[in-house]
Amino acid sequence: QVQLVESGGGLMQAGGSLRLSCAASGRTFSSYAMGWFRQAPGKERELVAGISSSGSRTYYADSAKGRFTISRDTAKSMVSLQMNSLKPEDTAVYYCAARRSFFTAVGGDADHWGQGTQVTVSS
């Protein structure tokens, strides 16, 4: 059982940076692969980035490659998403998620979800 709480969302001008954080509670945090998803109004939820339970593997959507970085700190039970060179199309509600298997573009549902945090990028 893992509970997730996101923070760090807000308003940013295009070209700026934001860092999203996800605090996890539960004794088995290190056993879970983590991911960041986003959903914009009228669009499907999409996987932005994923990281394996060990942190040795990462996945990025094409839209995020070169701009976003996912990381995890087991000691702090936290997962972060550093977002640089933000674009208006990055505007969405961002959710952190957890499951036992590594998140990839192939798909698959998460077992645990955070409440979401709004990211708005102005042009």
C-alpha cells in the first residue's frame, strides 16, 4: 500500500522551469516503479516519464525527451519530475503513479495514484 501526494505545480511562462515532487508513504516504496502522467482538457491521459523501482531504468515520452528528467530518492521516499524549457502544450494536470512493473509507452494501469497538481504554461 502506497499513498502519493504531488506538489510543485503552478503557473510558468514558456521557456521556464518547474520541479514537481511526489511524496510517498508506505513501507514498500522501494518496491514500486513510479511514473508521471498528465491529462489536458479534452485529451487522453498520457505517460510522460517512468522510472524503475531501482532507478536504473527511465522512460520518456517523445514530447518530454531532452526537457524533462525523472528521478527518485529512496531515502526520502520521493519522486521528482524536473521540467525545463516549458511549452504551452505542457499545460495539464500532472499525476504521479505507482505499480510493481516499469512504466512504458506500451501501457498498463497504475495501482496507486496521487491527487494531481496543475501545471499551466503561458505563451
